[in-house]
Amino acid sequence: MGTTARTCFAFALVLVLGAGAAGCAAQNQPNIDTQSALASCDEIMPKQVVADVIGAGGRLVQLEENEPDSVDPLVDRMVTDGVACGGSVNGAEFLDGAVMIGQLATSQKQWDSIQTEFATDGHTASDDFGIAGWVYVSKPSDDPSMGSGFAWRDGVLYYLMNPMMLAFVPAFAAEFADASSGLDQ
């Protein structure tokens, strides 16, 4: 996907998600000692948010092929071994088959190893959004709302094309809302 398309998508996403983040209902954090089942693309985010981001007739669909320009091999593993969702508008792929959100069943031990690999590659955890363990793997500017990354909760490794999407993923919604409410004061 081209730089212009990513920039336009990120800008639209920030506008839509920024307006909706204040209305996110806080949810209980999952118990990190147990493993959650992977959500389907229809379940992972509220349908109205998807339609607002992608457009009328837009929906998240499970991708069956590796992303052409994947930012990390883990994203490709989400396609083959987990659930990787991309956008579709009226049956046509949105953003050239890019993974918008992905999930991969991952144990705490595996996550610890992945974080070590990230650190070796120069990707460190950030608390820009109040999400413990958020790791940017692509951050094209100093703006924390730009870039993609990973976070782990309850036996599931998540990839998000944009960190603002954390507000709508149930595993992170409460943390994101708590961090956002602290900014309002």
C-alpha cells in the first residue's frame, strides 16, 4: 500500500476513532492467566466503527493471503495461523489486502520471546495510549497516533494497523478509556 493511501487512512481513522473514543464503554480486563478464543472479523470491532472507517458497505473480512508488504513476519503468521482482518467495501478489498487487525494465539512465554526480538530489532514498548506492552513496529512520525504495532492480552497477540483502533478492541478498551479520561483532566 502506498504512503499516500496509508496517510489518508490514518487521518480518517484518527478523526473517526478520536470522536468515538470518548464514548467507549469500559469493559473488564480479561484474566491474563487464561487464553481467549480468537474473535472472528465480524466480532473483533463494532460494525458501525468499521462502516465509519471504511465507508458505507464496509466490513472487516478474514484475509487468506499474506499481506504484500507486511511490516512484520508475525502479521503473515496471523493470516496463516490466526485471524487477520482486512477491509472490504462492497466485496472489493480496501487498502490492497492490508491487515488492519490481526490475532494470534500466543502464550506468555512466546510473548516474552517476541518482546525480546522486538527489543533486539529496536522496537520498544510504549505507553503512549496507556496500553501496557504496546510495541510500535512501524511509526512514520513523532505522532503517537500514527504507525502500527502489537500488544498481548489473555493469550492473544494483537496487531493493529493504527493504535487508535485499541479503543475498540474489547481486550484494550478499558485501558484506552482510562488513559483517555486522564488526558481530559
